[in-house]
Amino acid sequence: MRAQLKAEVGLGWTIANHVQRGIATGRTKLTHRNSDGQRSSVMLDIPFQKANSRKLLNRVAAIAEQMNQTPTLSLAEATNANADLIENNTSSSPAIGWSAIKTKFLKTKAGLRSNTLKDLTLRIDRTIKALESKPIPRSGVSALERYKELFFLGPNGEESGPNAQLQVGGLGRKRNLGDAAAFLNFAVDRCGLPPRYRPPDAKRIRELVGQPAQHHQARLTPALLPEQFTALLDALQEAGKNDLYLAVGLVGYLGLRPAELAVLSVDKGVAQVSCIKRNANTMDKQQPPRVVAPLEIDGRGNEGERLLAAYADGTMRLPKALRNQIKRVIDPKHPNPTNTFQVVGAEFAQQLNRFCYWKGLVEAQPELSPYALRHGFAWRATFGANRMAVRAAAKLLGHDVATHHRHYGGWINQEETLKEVERFNNQINH
């Protein structure tokens, strides 16, 4: 508690269990040392107990704020002036205009896509709810701790499992706290709030996110292996679903995000896709188109190249419902336009999830999702019989090498590792 008091209020403030005639009374003694080294103490009406940590921290923060605003106040006068502040929120100082800060903050994010902005707005609203909950947090540290209590944990404090709102160690927690921290930094840097509202350091945020109970290896999204992919393509052809066969083939052979079907173009035999990702890191940058190319599978007669050519010359077309969703994004004159590419990915997933053969694959391997087609491309590039340089694979997939290793480096198991050693050694001239 003392370390947290120093972090939230600053130097010169200490609290302790009051001792009288060598016996701890259980009452809280607050001591303040001013810039001249003079000390003064008062007794607080909150018992010195671990369960009261947050109340005590908030109370001291309120007293410190009162003395900063009115330097002529003594410690006793500031304590009396704040006697009912925590419970009744009757501070004489005006309330912080969090809604106004929110409006200013969101104006700086105007370039985000609608769904991304919607998610960001939800997280800022949650941050404000945490800041305005009682007892009122008096610092960025306590605000994010309250955020966790309100929006991560289950009704009985569950960190994980079906009752938890956001699973411990999950990406959801990381994104929520990241946006909350950005909002608090904005409030301090751009709106003049006291520095105590800054969020905690990265180490403390990692503690609030927590460590997942499940091992990272078990959480990796599986790839659709070459034999699974080609069997799916054969099943689509046998069922006469040539339009879905084209869509699945393009995503799997080119390693596309399903939504990138909306921005796939071919010019003089070279395929490329425009950038559809628009987040805080990319919204201020002009992203050039990404060149894509099929990674073929042995024995399929350059199927990827043939599908790309058929798409380019129009002899094969994507499913009608998928084309309509693409028009909603691309054509501003569409009667029901949208500015999010997610509708394209959602339609692709719906079409695939309705196909009986795919349903069978998912029943046998529940972790599969339509993104497994893109991951299959990454698997062939990284671990397949004809693997390629990681930097080239990452370029084709549209991310950097570090991201590639983070997502796909964990796929290799002990058996595959030993096979790689054997393959390497067999190529050495002994």
C-alpha cells in the first residue's frame, strides 16, 4: 500500500497503523512532510486494514489534491474538508469533464474504420465508467485496476472460464487496457490533467492482463494442411460449387485474408491486393498494394495459377452474395453501402460454413476456421516440402518477419524439429 501511495500521490506522504503505548490501535495515521521537511500528522477515520487499501489511497489522494489547490491549508484542515469526499463525492473542486476529453480524443482517431472506431469508443466509455465509479479512482493505476474489476472478472472474481468477461492473458484484455492507457495519456498530455492520472508502466499492465492458463502452443490457430485443402477443393468441384471453389482456391493458394477478395486485382499476370487493415498504426500512412502469388501444391497442375487466370479473365466468378458484399464496400453508389470490409469476410465464412465437407473438417478439428486457409499458405511457405525464405513469405502475407515468427514459429513440434536437423545434416558432405 505504501509503494502504491508513493506512485499515486508522490513523495512526502505516509500512512501507518497508529501505535499507542507500544500497542497497534488499528487506526490509520497519516503523516505529511512538506518541502521544508516539517512533518504534521492526523488520524483518519478509516481503519488500517488491507481491505481498506483503496479507500485509504483515495482519501489521501483527495487530501493531497486539496492541499495542492489551496497551499495555505493545514493537513488537519484539508482532512476535515475531505471528510465525506470519498463516500459522497462532494468535492468543492469541479468534476473532471471526461466526456469532453473523450470527444477530443476520438477526433484524433477520425481516420479509423467504423468498426474499429466503434470498438475504441466502447473501451473509452468503459474507462470513463471505471473513473466515475465509487470509490472514485484518483490515479491512472487505480483506474485501470477498477477497469479490470468491472470488465474482465466474473461475478465472483473469476479470471478465466465461462463466467469471466474477458479471459486472463487474452488479446481482448490487452486491447482494452491499451486503449484505456492511451486515453489517460491523452488526458494528461493534451487536456492538462494531473500526472497521477497517467497509466501504470508496461509491467503493471502485463500483470493486469495476466498469464493465460492455456499454453501458447495449444492456442495456435491451426493451418489447413495441403491434403485437407486439396480435398476441400475437390469436394467443391464435385458438388458443382464452382464459384465457391474459386473463392476458396484464391484465399488458400494466395494466402489472402478472406476480406481481401474485395481488393484483389490482376494486371499483366501480376496479382496484388490493396490494404484493408486500418488501425491506429496504419491510418496515417498510405499503404501500397501488396503483391500476391500462388504457392502451388505438388500434383495439382498449377491449380493456383489457373484459378487466378480464370478470375482475371472473368471465366470464373465469385459467389453472387459475396460479390454483392464487395460492391457494398467498393461502390459508393450502392443502395446499402458500408465502409467496413468485415462484411466480405463474414459472407465468405458463411458460404464456407454451410458447405457439408467443410462442416466435416470442423467436426474433426473444431479449432479450424476460414482463416485456416490463409494459415495453410503460411504453413506451406514455412514448413512445406518446398519452403521459402521467411522474409519472402512474410512479404506475401502482408506482415513483417517478427509478426510471422510470432504467429507461425510455434507450429513446429519436437518430431518436426528432429526431421529438420536430419534434412540439414543429409545435405552436408561428410
